[in-house]
Amino acid sequence: MRQQPPGQTYEVPARFWEECAKVRPQLVGIAARHTAGSGQAEDIVHDALLRAAHFSELDLDRLHPFLVTVVKRLCVDEARRRSTATRAHSHTKLDPLADADPAELTCDKAEADWVASTLARLTAYERELVGLVADGHPHSDIARMLGTTPRATQTAIHRVRGKIKSWAQ
């Protein structure tokens, strides 16, 4: 079985396309079991049929096993591509922070250092308040957790914010 050289045209017999039409549903089923979706299965079968059409001396009595083999191999190739892409996207060294400006990173670190030193200057109660607010708890839940009233909690959070603002100036 020889594949035709590029640039040369070859008349594909009508019987070839008739046989392809008969086995196509089975090929789509095989591809669908081995790929992520039916659209991808359709593409793989289409590719397999086009590849088979390029073989000028293909024995049409053996077309079905040939196409099954081609479809399975194309499914394996697709699975390898997907696996490689997944590993490449999840690999930290292959996904550098392209948008990260070194000046921004330096400022972020300096800000984080300042916040850490500021939190250390707060009392344990104030740090707990800041932590609960940062976790997204509403004032009523914080009051219930700490055994105070919602108004007392609002006042305490307001004072902590004022204290931190005064240190930032």
C-alpha cells in the first residue's frame, strides 16, 4: 500500500466512499469512546477517511480494519497531545509570571512586610477581629462568635482601622 506523493492527484473510486459511509457510524463510536467529546470524534474520523483516500493501492476489502486502526492511532495521538498540554499548563516553571513587573513584586513584598509588622502591634483581640473581617464574616456573626453586640463589634473594627490608618501616615 503506497501513499500518493504530494502534489499528485488520484481519482478515489466511488466504492471507497460507499464503504466509508457504511463504516463511519462504527468509527465515530470507536473514536467517541477514546476521546473527550463527540465533536472531536467526528474530526478524528474525518481525518482518518481523508488519510485513507490518499492511499492509491488500498484494498477496499480491507478498508474497515485499516480505518479502525487509523482511528485508534489518531485517538492515541490526541490523548498524548492533551496530556502534554495539561502537564505543560500545570508546570510552574513553564508558566512564568509574564505580566509581573519587578517593581510591583517589590512593592507587594514591602506592603506584606508592613502588614505583618502592623498586625504584630495589634492586641490579640484586634488581630482576631481583623482575621474574622478578612475571612468575610459579617459584623453580626463576629459579634456572636466573640460574645459581644453587633454595635460593639462595629466600634472595635472602626477603632482598629483608625489605628492602622494612623500608622500608615
